[in-house]
Amino acid sequence: MTTVRIPAGWPATEERALAVQDELRGRVVLDEPGPPPGTGRVTGVDVAYDDERDVVVAAAVVLDAATLDVVAEATAVGRVPFPYVPGLLAFREIPAVLAALEALPCAPGLVVCDGYGLAHPRRFGLASHLGVLTGLPTIGVAKNPFVFAYQEPGTSRGSASPLLAGEEEVGRALRTQDGIKPVFVSVGHRVTLETACAHTLHLAPRFRLPETTRHADALCRRALRATDVAGDGH
DNA sequence: GCGACAG
DNA sequence: ATCTTGTCGC
């Protein structure tokens, strides 16, 4: 497990964080289709916290997109760099996620994030931010709706309905399993909403959440527990 | 003004 | 995110 280095100038206040979002928002690329589902590699990233001990652990798990087999993984530990503030989640998670991605022995391909990309109050969620910083294609798959309205999608797997910011479709409520609560998909960087939804369905053949986030979630929790005093002898 | 609000 | 036992179901 590698150690997180917090990037120089990482914002410490909400005001500075908002300014960073304003500055980076224009660098998001929305006109590339993105890699086709089922080919190449797909990487899930997730983060777990122990705020009591000021510890954050991130995991990145690379899957073969065709078989969904795990082909590589990495973790990173560090101190929590920012409090949780709705709309500023990226400032809490990204340093650790970057460290985990850099520790991978291979290229990540498409990155699947826990949370939102475009479906964000300022159109610059975690997935957008991570995409701009890394240049990688990214999408966001969230477990809960944030601030956008949507109609309940049809009851069968594959049904979807738009997440609306007024007239603009900023994401989609997508049913990944029959009769199960939908997930909330949005574009991060260099991927189309169509492609993002296709990837999400491809990655969730059996459970509600994509295999990428299931693996990343399990790994960062396991790694965090291994950090509990007596974990690795320090 | 008050509440809601990704993880 | 995290605090938490058993329990219902495939």
C-alpha cells in the first residue's frame, strides 16, 4: 500500500475549492464517444475513511472488460485532506484516488467513480475532476440521487430515465437489475452518456452496482481495517 | 429563513 | 462515509 501525497496548493477552504472547480470545469471534454464497452480494461476506484484516526484509504481495481476478471489492484493510505461537504466530495477523495491509480502496474483504461460527474450543482463532480486531472476517460455511478429530479425508470434491467437540470439531461437513472433501485450514471470526462450507461450495464450483469465499484469498495475497506492499530506494525 | 444534500 | 445483529431469501 503506497502513501498519499497531497498535491501542492490543494484547497483547504470551501471558498478555494469552489474557485478550483470554476477554474477546471472548462477543461472537461464531452465530445469523445469513449472506449467501447466490453473491450480493454476498466478500473473501479473507491475510498474508505476512519475520521477518528484521520485515515483515508483508496483502492483502484483493474478489470478485464470482457471477462470482468481482476487483472491488477493497488491501494493508498493518507490523512483526510478535506471535510465532507456536499458538492465538494472530490476534494476529500481525489488525492488518495490519484495515489492508488499511480501505484497500478498497468494503464487503467476507463475509470468508474463512486459519485457524480456532470450531474453536479456546478457540473463538475468527482468523476469530472478526476478525469481532468488524469486525462483518463471517466464516468460516475452513484447509489443515490443528488440534487436532480427524475422519473422512475421502467421496472426491467436496462430501463433508464433522464436526470434533469431544467431541460438539460445531466445524467440518467439506470436500472441495472429487474425491480431493483436504479443507479445514477453521469459522464465524467471523454465519454458520452450513452457509452457511460452501456458500460454500467455491462459491468453489472448480476448485482445492482458495477463489479468495478464492488471490488474497489471491498478492497479499500479491507485495507482500512488492516490499518487498525497492529495492522502493519507502525 | 429552513431543509435537503454524491461519499 | 460510518455506527451495527440478526434475518429473510436465493
